[in-house]
Amino acid sequence: MTTLTPYAAIGGEQAIRSLVDRFYFYMDILPEAQGIRAMHQPNLASAKDKLFKFMSGWLGGPNLYIEEFGHPMLRARHFPFAIGEAERDQWMLCMNKALAEMTLDPQLRTNMQEALQHLATHMINQEPERLP
């Protein structure tokens, strides 16, 4: 018996490219995402390519990111950027909007959102601001 990977369940390469395109579309246009947009280069092509390659392997498809760049080491690669809860929430806002546009099994969508929320929370490298 073959288990269907999330990569296959969402539609493979084309679906992931679409998800990544929509994610960066929202990052580019939403005023609420300007904090994370400012962390990126003006041209998003490289970021799109890396996220596509990462998502491919993360969802059980070809390990394109690892083949090209080695182990993702996401937290270490994101450490140069100040990432707090606000930035995590901006990233998730864009990702959730992109996921909402996809035709997905509701349980798969929920599982992906929860896993991505966990992943985004792991990227936080700034302490929350404390009130005096």
C-alpha cells in the first residue's frame, strides 16, 4: 500500500508553485505584511525559488532545497533577521491566505496550517517586548 504524501495530495509541483506565488503576492500587497516584506530583496524571485524548493521536500516531494543548498537549517538561516511574534504572524497571514485559495481536503489544510505555524514559531529569535 502506497501512502499519499501531502506533496501529491495538494497537486505536486504546480500546486506548490501556485501556493508560493500567492504567498509572495500577499506579502507584496498587504499593508499588514510590510514588516516581513521589508526583510526581503526588492525582487522576490530568489525567495520564491527557495521557498518552492523547501516546500517541495517538506511536503514529501523531491528534496530540491537539500540537493542545492544542503540541510535547510531554517532557524540558523533566518537568524540574521529580527523575527518576533509580529513577523511570525505576518508570515502566517500571507501563508493562510495563500492556502485558503487552494482546493484542499479540509484536514490536510488544517494539518498544513498547524505544521507551518509551528515552523514559523520556531523562527522567532526576538524576545517579546515587556511592558514596564
